[in-house]
Amino acid sequence: MIDIAKYEAMAALDLPDDERGVLEKRAGAFAKSISALDGIDADAVAPLTSVLDIHTVLREDISEKIMTRDEIMANAPDKHDGYFKVPGTLE
């Protein structure tokens, strides 16, 4: 049986005893069903990234300078040392 108290403390919960018992029983059943996977040798199995038979074609990640800083800052309502100046959010 799984001790739910550790998880209860991590989640800052205070469960009633009857709910704690139900969760321990369900978690134990889940752990038991998952333990069936322990005996499977999956070392030769390639990782699955998608269940669909597709390839995602990604473009090369090439840096391009589209605009200069001056062009970007030209429409800034307020700026300071080459950066946008915005109202403070902390008081």
C-alpha cells in the first residue's frame, strides 16, 4: 500500500481519514497495475515521438537581422539607453 501522507504534505492538504484510505487503496491498485511493466525489456525499442506516421520538417535556425535597433526604437513612446521604457509594475 502507498503512504499518501507524504504526497498530502507536499500538496499542503489535510485529508479526512476516510478519503486518505480511499486514495491509498486507489494509488496501491494503480502502482500494482504499473508494476506489470517492470518485467518488459524495452532497451531495443526506439523512443516514440508521435503515434502518427509523419515527419516534421523544420527549417534551419538562421539568425537574420531584419531591422536595426534604431528602426525598432523609432516608434517607441519612451526609451532609455536603447531600451523601451515602460511604467513600473512594483510599488
